[in-house]
Amino acid sequence: MEQKTQQYSNNESKAKSQLELIQTEEKINYLDRQIEQDNRKIKQIEQSNTWKMTAIFRRIKDFFVRLFRNDDKQTIQQLKAKLLERENEINRLKEESVEKQLLDEQITETEIIDSFRSLKDSGELLNYLRTYTEQKKQFQYKYRQALTYAARLYMNHEQKERNLVYAEILPSLYNEEIPEFMIRAGLDENSIPLQQAASFRGSLNIRMRQKQLNDHLPEWPLDEKRLAYNFAKQLDLSIPKIDEKTYTKDTLPFQEGTVIKPVDGAGSRGVYLIHASDDLYDVKRSKQLNNWTGLMESIEKDLQTGDVSHDQWMVEQLIYENRSKKTPARDMKFYCFYGKVGLLLEIIREPEVRECWWTADGKRISTEKYDDTLFKGIGVSKEEMDMVGQLSAKIPAPFIRIDFLKGENGLVFGEFTPKPGNYHEFDEKTDRLLGDYFIDAQGRLVDDLLNGKQFEEYKEFFAETDKLHV
């Protein structure tokens, strides 16, 4: 761990240099675009009739310029200094304007995005970012100090009155900002709830830090698709038929009723449904493709944009919800917390992507994530929900998402996902709910380990896998 910490420290100076390089490149690109625009305008002006007709006046102007060229150099220097002063003032006002925009309660998210995009295009964003990050730290510090002091004023009041004040303050503090004396109040007989200390995004962020410090987290080997299929097969789960070969873009075979996906991909990036030679579907872009050439062009874009990092592809059976209508099976993504399902995400992808969120007891909810594309899904049975929860208890980790396809004959295993994409987008209520699930799962996992649980299927599978790689 010390070696890794030293490595991160050494990388800080490199990161700073890289930021300066990025800023310089952005500024150069901006100036190049400005020069190109100016050159086009100049060319248009020079080709205009007005420019040609005023040639004589420009010659007269040049004469007077030469005549008075040596006049009052001191005045020119004064004008230049005043011009520089004005430019500095404009830059100061511009920076102040952008800062005030962020503090304006009326400003919309779209306006913030447009403002930042404009700063990025002009090569100025990195300068402002330094200001914003420092400003955020100062605001957080001042508010934390003020709220902590306000809470401290009620430390010795009657418990009921104290807890009312603490309950008012707690939602305004991040987990790491809550002072110890308020946490202590959560351990009293008539305690205040400490749900504010629970956060799914915070727990997963810490889990990712654990992965940096100790790469051997038990859930992460299952992120590899073929390994996950083999583990699922050992657990007697239904899985799609898989072509064991790994292909490049140019060697991919055409086969009806299959799915093409990256070997090391995540989510729907680089996933294609092959119904027929003239009926193919780009899942990520929600786009119909009419021939193999169109598919190859989309795959090439995936590689060029970095949506898919390596030209390595796998082919597997396409699971249908309705084979005769060519309706692909819908995704059922279970957010699992060591034996319990906290949340289910149901997704259909044709003719367009739609989502539906479910609680473990079968209630539809909103999480603010995908609110613009929600639909009324069909969900899963209680037996299916329980089965997936029990499956997650076979993996010695507090959280893992387990994805299935809901086919004509029931659930078919899809993949294990240790880190779902964009998990920061849940609203506060959902984030805290899942945060409680995470903390509870950690406690139950530790209890089971202390009581001697062996995780036989998991250990046996990876023991055999390690032998194969020796």
C-alpha cells in the first residue's frame, strides 16, 4: 500500500503538467479556429465589390499613416497601457460573471452546461476549474463549521429538543462532515436515525479505492464475461449458447439469431443484435442497420471513439422474449447486497430504450435516473427475486449487480457487474436506501465469515480456474 501511495504522489506532478498541456492545446485550438474564421472573413471582404471600389481611399489612408507615423510615440504607449488595463478588467468581470452564474439560484443546469462548454471551446475552462474547486472547498468548510457549531449549541439540551435540531442539520452534511458528537447521539436509547451517513455512491467510491489499494476484491474476477458464464453454469443457471472463439472486426462471422459484443465491454456499448442479414440492431445507438456493411461501420466507430477499447469480440445466442415477432428479451438488472435485492432495473431496447425501476417487494419507483425514458414494465416474480438474492449470497462481497435476460422460458443469466455505470445519478432518497443496503450487507458478510462460512462454490470454482491458468 505504501508503494501505491508513493506512486500516486509521484503522479501528482505529472498530472499537473498534463493539465497545463491540455489547457495550452485547448487555447491553441481556440486561436486556430479564430484565425481560420478571420481569414475567411478577410477573403470574403477582399473578393467583394466594395473592397475593390475603395482601393483609392485605402491608398490615401496609407499616405497619412506614413506621414504621421513618428507622431507622439508616448501617446501610443499610453493607449496600449490603457488597452491592456481594459482587457484585464474585461477578464476579471468575465470571471466574476461566471462565478456569479453558479451562485444564481435561477440558473438552470442547461445554462451551466452551455457556459462551461463555451469556456472549454475558448481554452479557458481549466483556469476557472481551479477557482471553482477552491471556492467549493471554502463554501463547504464555512457551512460545515457553522452547522457544526449550531449543533454543538444544543448538545446539553433535553434529548428530544436536541434530536429535533440534529435531525434538521443532518441532511445538510455529507457523511464525512458529520461530527462525532452527533454520531454519538445516534447510539442513544432514543437515538436519531443516521441514514444521512449511508450513501451508495459513497460506499462504491470507497470500494473502488479499495480496489486501487488491493486489487484482489472477490467480486471483480466475475466482471470477465466468459469467466462469469462458467461460474453461472456451475451454479446451474441458464446461460446463452456461446461461441468460444474470440474474433476481430474483420473475422466476425455472420450468424442469424446471435449477439455480437466486446469481450471486455460494459453496458450496451458495442452490442449488436443479428436477427437476419437485412435486420441488424445497434443497441447502444438504438439504431436499425440494414446490412453487414453498416454493422462494420458502426463497429469501426466504436473502436475509433473508444466506446470499445479492444478489437476483440464474442458471439452468443440471442435470447428472445418472442421469437416469432423477433422481440429481444428484456434486461433485468438486480442490484444485490449479499443475499438481498435492493433494486431491480428492467430495460427494453427495441424500438427504443425504456426503463422501469422496481423495489424488492415489487413496487415501481422513480430514482431520477432515466426519468425521461420510464415505461410500465412487467417485473419478475417473487420466486425469481428470491432466487437472485440467494445467488448473490454465494459471492463474498457486499454488493454486485447480477444481470439476466427475461426470455420465453424464464430468466437467462447475462453478467455480473461490480460497478454499475453512472451510479452517482440516483436521487438522494435512493442513494441513501441503497447505502443502507450496502452497510447492512457488509455487517452480515463479516458475521458470516466470523461464523465460518466457507463460500464453497466460489472457492472451488476459482481454485479450478487458477489451475487452468498455471
